[in-house]
Amino acid sequence: MIGDRATTLKEAYRICNVEPLQGETLKYYVDLSDIRKTEAIENVSTTLDFLEPGECTKIVFTGHRGCWKS
């Protein structure tokens, strides 16, 4: 399967290394905070600001493992 494109989510998962970064791999971290857009954070903040006390909403955070969603 090396060199082939995944056509299903299952194939994509099997191709990817989902293990946490460790050791020498960490030296390749690139800080992208200067170019990261904050529009999404501002939109979430605005949504929460406009809620009345006791009112609920649903906000979905997506991203790969380890991208600081929590």
C-alpha cells in the first residue's frame, strides 16, 4: 500500500503513524503562532458572549491528535 492513496478512512488511519511524538522527532516542531488565524477563536468567543445565562450551544473542535483541542 506504500505510495497508494487511501480511499477510505480506515485505510488513511492505517497509513498514518498516530503515536505521540517522542525523542528526536520533537526537534521538527515549528511554531506557527505568528501566522495562525485567530478568527475561529474570536467566533467562538462571540458566540459564547451572546448566550443568555442558562442557554446552551454546541461547538465542535476538530483536528488531529495532539493539536491542543482540549
